[in-house]
Amino acid sequence: MPPFTLRLSHSGKAVHRVFASQAQESFLEGHAEAFRVLGGVPTKHIRYDNLKPAVRQVCTGRNRVESERWTTFRSHYGFDAFYCIPGEEGAHEKGGVEQEGGRFRRAHLVPVPDVPSLEELNSRIAMIDETEDERILRGKLTSIGFNFRIEAEELAPLPTEDFECGITLTPKVDRTSRITVRQSHYSVPARFIGERVRVLLRGNELLVFERRNIVARHPRLTKRYGYRDVLDHYLEILLVKPGAMAGSTALAAARAEGSFTAIHEAFWATALKAHGGRGRHPGPDRGPAAAPSDARRGGPGRNVGRDQGRVDQPGCGGHRGPQGRVRRPRPRAGGRRERSSALGGHPRRAAADAAHPSARTAQGQPPPAVGGRL
């Protein structure tokens, strides 16, 4: 939990916040929140290290090549940046905020408070900041709050419009109804499978939009290849595949969070009663809902149609086996099966991978949120 600290030099008034990552979005949101709490923007300059969210390249002296979004943010709020000299020579140039960050962490964040979310933690930190206005710094005769009331008159007013610190992305929803953002996976409603959605990535959260409506909200993940599933996003699949939910990661996550309520249990029981416990609802033009387990594993049920009598299906170019499945004739020489072998692919292995995508999963990919292919 990287902390953010902005401290005024005269009064010692400081604003602290905690974010999930050290990304540029967190850096900008920390400034925006600090300016809101202070009620204005410092008029002279703010001192910084040569941190990556602000500086792309360190040049000679105090010259820096700043990042584009950081320049846009400074222009929006109208303040200047003062960059310290790298190394020991510039270590003393911003000692006040360094000391304040360490003091606050040791006094209030050790041990780490037990809170359900970062929003709750930042709310507690905001209350602590207010109580510290009564503290008197060493060498001062008056409190921080008293000195800040004098310093607040020198702050520039806030702009009329807020600055959106998050970045907009347009990832594509995969067949497991997830999007991938910064090597982390988040679930979205199943109706968006195969489409691109608009995503707003902020310091502590991720928002998914359908036009102007928010259709999904997740806390930002920082672990590489981590994933977060919301069970409500898969209720549309539950209507036609109620049996797929029993071993799904979405159901496990919902039970762990306590969000799988009695309403969800009743919805699941109704779907099972209406469609049965098999994986896919057998429509009017389909065969059985799912193949037997031994057939999927390559057991005895795999060759049932070969050993028993076959019934021709007129108009289909094939025949129907005892299980009700249409069996197509084998492709002729030079067909698709031979072409796939000529390209170096094994036809049986390719067919097995297509039928069971979870059996050959790329490194770093999360397991399916709902069992089977969506």
C-alpha cells in the first residue's frame, strides 16, 4: 500500500492517502485529493524527486523531460514543479515531507489497520489528518491548524472542472467473460463476450462502461495474472448452463466474499429445476446436453457409435448414432484433416484442445470463471 503525502512548508499541514499501486493514476489522484482538502493550489511550486510518474528523463541540472499526462495535469491546476538534484547533493531539499511521511506511517499505520477496503482506510486517515491540526511542531508557538488558516489565504483557487486522473482503455472481452487490463483479469457481464468495452482505470478501482452507464466496478488488482470474478456477471449463462456453476471460480469467490445470498441460491435452484443438472440446455435442434464423462475422457463411451448400428439421417450427408448425434463422413484426401497435419499440427490434439480449452492453458491465464466453454 504505497502512501501519498503532500505537505505545506509553512504550516506543516499534510494530507495523506493510501493507494493500491504506485501507478501514475494514483500519483495524480493523490494531488487532486490533497488540493480538494486544502481548498486551493500552492502558488509558487511543489518539490519532487525524479519519480517516474512525473519525469521521463533527467537532464542536466534541474531540467527534466516530463510525462505528457503530468504536464497536462499541472497545466489544469496551474502550479509549477521543482525537481531535486539526484543523489546526496539534493537529499536535503525536501526533508520536511520525507520526515512527515515516515512519522505518520510509524504513528498510525504500524501495524496495518484491519479494514475491509482502501476506501475505509482512507476515510480513517482523513479523520486522523483533521485531528492533527491541533499538533504543535517543534520550534513553533502555534498549532498546525492555526498556521494553516493564515497560509490558506495564499493558495490559488481550484479550477471549476475536475481533472479525470484515470486512463481510458478499450479491451476485448474474451470467451470467459473477462477483460485483461495491466496483466490482471476482471469479469464483465456475459452479454459483452466478443465485444470491446470502455474501461476507466483509476488508482484504486476499475470501471467498465456501456455508453454512459457503469456495468461493472472492481477494486484495482496489483498482483500479476490475478483475476476477480463477480457472480452476477454470469447469471445469464446460469440460465442455460446451471450445472457449470457448481465448480466455478465465480461461485467460490462469491461465497468467500459472502455475496452469494439466499436470492442467488433460489435463482440457481430454479434454473436447475427447469433445465436439469447437465451443463447445456438441450434445445429443439440439439442432442443431449452433454457427452458422458467417459467419452470426454477418451474411455469406452468414445467408440459407442462405431461398434453399434448406425441410422442414416437423410439430407444431412451423414448418419445418426444411438446417442442422437449426427456423424459426418470422413473428409476426402487433401481435406482439412490432411491440411492440418501438413502444417505440423496433430488433428486429434487440435480437436481435443478445441473441446477442452482448459486442458492446455497458456502460462499466466486464469481458470475459466464458469466451467466449460462460454
